[in-house]
Amino acid sequence: MPSDLLTRKKEQLKGIEDYRGAAAGWGALKAVADALRGQMAVVNETHGLLTMNQPHGFDCPGCAWPDPKHTSSFEFCENGAKAVSWEATAKRTTPEFFAAHTVSELWNWQDFDLENEGRLTHPMVYDRATDRYLPISWQDAITQIGAALRALPDPNMAEFYTSGKASNEAAFLYQLFVREYGTNNFPDCSNMCHEPTSVGLPESIGVGKGTVTLEDFDYSDCIFCIGHNPGTNHPRMLSTLREASKRGVPIIAINPLRERGLERFTAPQSPVEMLTRASTPIASSYYLVRVGGDVAVLKGIMKVVVELDAKSLAEGGPGVLDREFIATHTSGVEALLSDINATSWDAIEKASGLPRSDIQDIGNTYAKAKRVIVNYGMGITQHRHGTGNVQQIVNLLLLRGNIGRKGAGISPLRGHSNVQGDRTVGITESPNEALLDGIVRTFGFEPPRTKGHGAIETIEAIRDRRSKALVCLGGNLAVAMSDPEVTFEAMRGLDLAVHIATKLNRTHLLLAKQSFILPCLGRTEIDMQAGGQQSVTVEDSMSMVHASRGGLKPASEHLKSEPAIIAEMAMATLPNTKVRWREMIADYGKIRDGIESVFPEFADFNDRIKRPGGFRLYIAASERVWLTPNKKANFIVYPGLEEDPPGGNALTLTTIRSHDQYNTTLYGLNDRYRGIKGRRDVIFVNERDLAKRGLQHGDRVDVSVDTRIDSTGGGRIMRGLTAVAYKIAEGSVAAYYPEANVLVALGHYDAKSGTPSYKSTPVQIQASAI
């Protein structure tokens, strides 16, 4: 190779190497130390970390994995420590910072650098004459926001976004304010991640939540992990999987990429593993399913189970299907069996990317087990067929009675720590009659009863100028959404944009005619109100509700809590409000009284959150009570095998998060377990797919939407990415979210749930033109 080409290749491969270690271990401890050293104002107060996920401390602002009943003094993970250090940072984004930088200048900063400036300290308002955010008093900001919302001719011209980090108390007040204002426009982060769960599970089993508890993992004799990456997105889950592995439980991983957290894990709490640098294997078998091949592999597993059942019956055995459960508790099995029998093995192999022998091995393991848990993440939900994916998992479990049984069930892995709780207390664009009647009964006003906007509908309404105002309770909506070209331009046409936030992000720089940034307390901080220090509550992935109480000094004396900001906006917007906002802000126990009144499942709310670990909400399906219209668990047929596999030279793109990332927040530019350091301009490709295109590991490539398959893809391209040969299913590629959102059209989403198809974009790659 000529020396100039060799030099260029070395430069292109800079920061890319094989990672050979286990998940966690010493690398995780070093990362925690680096995060604390680089960010936290609490170098002398790191005891604050020791109260994270403890009965009388604060809940981790990261993932929603539940806390064990017997918490230790070290009940946090690497990414939880990063989340806390990112929030409790010593860095501050002050009025002086905004005075020194125009918004036009800040727009050219990297997203990481914007948030890395630190905590917002003062309420700010955009001044078009100077192109800067200027400080504004709380009273003036709230008064102007209230006046702008009142001036809209129709409440449905306003959109109210919610991040999954909001507490139950903040979310409940928010939906109360917005419904008294007169709309159900509630785009939220659920719309972009687990909405297929919220839509698909109620149709199948009558509740939009998982059916297992953390204790069920102690009794399970087979665990599936499908479409998720626990080492990065919910690292505390690895301790649970480790214990199951040590008991000899088969753990079956079905995922397009090799993820180190699903392969092996060194427990930081195990002195032996740490000192010997040993690790525990996690997956007993690992299958690289093609991106978009989930329905095919699930139908294949069901086909194996049905064939084993027929064989058993033919030999005079009892069969494999749980016929008593099916007859007593389910409906629709005949249609499902007909569909399974009509689906050919050739079609299953082609669509899934797995050979029949692999799927038969999975099916044999499943059929032998008596208590099976299936965990799944956004690799299942963020498809144009996400709801169908979820319902096929339910079908598989129902065939052998694996819902409502100790040690068995379905386990959707939620992202942010209270994204499930926000939905429970009313953040939904599709409210049911029980919620609306509860509001009338408790607060005495009539809420709107028509469906509002989810996330996609919100951007479409803003794009079409049908919506003129956007209020964001946390989050980074514009960056999180698909199709930034459309989303960014749409938001620049708003009349009003209000952002309740802890840190600056890119969405704040998409300027409306009036733009406000309102700084709020973080979960780690003391929340002092008229009635004393307050606690909030959150709900984890397994429906456990528990208290969270911050203990750190607020980053600025000018911060207000999210509930307080919401209440003040409500009072400024609704001069004739019927809600006693001041009473509830003085004592959050009064908010919980309101939640209990509207939602009877929260009975004795204030008393029950005093228990260490909190309490579990009633999940009817866990007790084999089916709250479906026919009072049965329903087998739901998905026609065909998902979408047609891409043809010709097309590959299917999935977006992924790096290890230094949580949703749109970047804690750094490293992706340790995938061997990437200091960069994000890469695309992971199977080595054979590279060779077919005359490409090699380290080549610069352009990635474009395949317009033969996706007619809306014209002009959607990412240029100059470095191709990384990786253990990924053939025909599949992966690139980082949110950068790769540019390839995902706004109109590409699951028709049933509205979730963007971040994980099913047909693309082509070719040698880069730059």
C-alpha cells in the first residue's frame, strides 16, 4: 500500500480497536472515577452517590431497572454515576455565558459541548435584536408565557412535551394544567420508544406494562434477551442476569449486534472477579438476527414449539402447548396456529437471517423450560412493525402459559427512570374515560375528550402551522425526533417555545417568536417548598413506585422545581382555575392525594411510599386477569413476516446508542465495549457486506437511503463515515443515534403506535466522495 494511503488509513482508524474485556469490571470503575473528576461539584460529597437507589435517597436519573429489595451501599452502575455527575456538575451556564455567545454561534457547537457547559442558573428569554438569550425574572417569564398561551385562538394549537425523567408529581400536575387549559396534545418520549408496548400489550393481555417482578428472575428457568443492550442502557440488569447464569439458567440473546454486556460481565461488587479479572458468561447462546427479522424468528420459534407439540401427541405424550391455560385464558389460538403452519421455513430463514437449525435450538430450549421470561428493548419496538413485534412475543409466551406464572412473563425494558410512571399518571394523548372522569370527580372541571397529538403528529402540526406553541418539560425533542431537516425547520416557525431544563441543548436554539429557558432542580437536589423539604415518586419498569429525595445543594438559588414551575404557569394561564395549585406545591403529599383520587390503584399513596422500596401497582395480567374487551388474553396474528427484506444492494440500518450516552445526552465520545474512542462518525458493517461492495474495514463511506425501496429517501445521506467491520448480522448496519436520524423520514413510523422507525431504514453504502 502506498505510504500516503497507509497514512490516510491509519488516520481513519484512529480511535478504533478491538475491545477484549468483559462488561463492567475495572473499566467501569475507572469510567466512574473519570466522570466524577471531570464533572462533579461534589468531590467532597461523593457520599451523595451512596444514597442513589437507596430507600431514603434519590432515584437514579438514568434507566428504569428496578432496585433490589436488599440494597447495598454500592447500588449504582457506571452509567448511573455518569448521569449523576452530569447533573451534579460543578460547571454552570450563566447569563454571562449567554452574553458572550450569540445563538447563531452556539448553533455551530457540538451537542456534547452545549450540555457540557453545565447547569442552567437563571431564567432566560431570547432577544432577537442581539441574537442572545438574556436573563429575565421568574415573574416576567411566567406572566409572558401565560399571556401567550391565553392568546392562542384554540388550545389545540399548543403542544406539551414530557421527558421520561419527570417525576409522577410533576407529570400529574402537567397533565392537569394542560387538560384544564383545553387540550390532550401530549407528545412524550414514550411515543419514540415503547409506544408499541403501550399499544400492543393492552390488545394482547389488557395492560400496557410488563408482568414480571425482579423476584421472578430468581425462579425463572429460561431467560430471553431480545433487541436490547444491557451493558449500556440498563447496566444494573447485568447483576440479575449474572445470578441467573450462575444458577445454570439458559439465557438466549437474539440481537443484530454482538453486545459485550450480553456476553460476559465482571461484577464490581465481586471481590473475586475483580481481583482475578474473571467474568461470568451471560448469554448461553447468542443469535445475530437480521435487523427487521424479529417477527420471522419469533414465528420460527413458535413453529418449532408447534412441531414439537405434534410430535409429542403422535407419540402418545402430553404435548408441548399448555392446553389448559389456552382453553381457560386465551382467544384466537386457531388463527395463530393456521398462520404458523402456513409460514414456510424458507421464508423464515430468509427474513430472519438465521438458519433453521439455530431457530430449532432456540425452540427446543424454550419448550423444555417451565418458567420463561422474555426481556425486550427498542430493538423490538422502533420499527414500522413494532406493535406486531411486541404481540408476537406475547403469542410465544401464551403458547406455554408463560404469563401470570411465578418466574415467567414479559419484561419490556423502559428507558428513562420514570417514562412508565409519567404515562401511568396521565401523560397520554389518548386518555381513557376513567382518567377523564377521575379529573372531573376530583378537580371539578371538564377535560377535553378528543384524542390529542403524539410526537409525530406534533411535528406534523407544527410543520403545517396548525400548532403555534410548544412547551417542553425536559428533554431534547428536536434532536430526539426523526427527520431533523423537517423537524428543525418546523420548530423555527413557532410563536412560543418554552423549555423547562437543567442544561442547554440544541432544541433550545430553535427559536420561536418568543423563546424561554426555565431552569429547574435536578433529582439529586434538595427541593424545599413552603411545607418543608419535598420528595417525589417514580415508577420503574416493573411497576414498583417509590420515593426519591434529593440531598445536594441546588446548582443555583434561582432554580425552581418542575412542579412549582408547572403550577405557576397554570395560574398565569388560567385565571379562573379550579385547581388549588399553591396548596399542592407547598406539600407534594397533596399532589399524591390528587393522584390517588384520580387513579384508585394508588390507594394509600402517601403511606405506602414510606415503606423501603415502595410498592407495586396492580398488574392484572400478572394474576391472569385479562382487562381486554373479551376478558381473555388474545393471540394476535401478524400477517406475513414483517416488511419485505431489502433487495439488491440494500442494507437495513438500525440506530444505536454509545456507551457514553443516554438517549440524546452524550457524557463523552467513547463507546468502550464496541472499541470506539473519541469519535462517533462510524458505521458498523458485517465484513462480508463490506467485501461485496469492494470495501474494507476503515474505509470512508457515504450512507444514503435506498430510493428503490424508500421513495421518500432522496437526498438523505451521511457522508464520510468510517466503516467498522463488526460482528453484526449480514445485511444489517448500525450507526449512532441521533446523528443517523437524518436518514429516517418523518413519515416512517409504526402505523399502530406512531413510533418512528429508527431501526428499519433501507440504505446503501459506497466509497465516500469526500
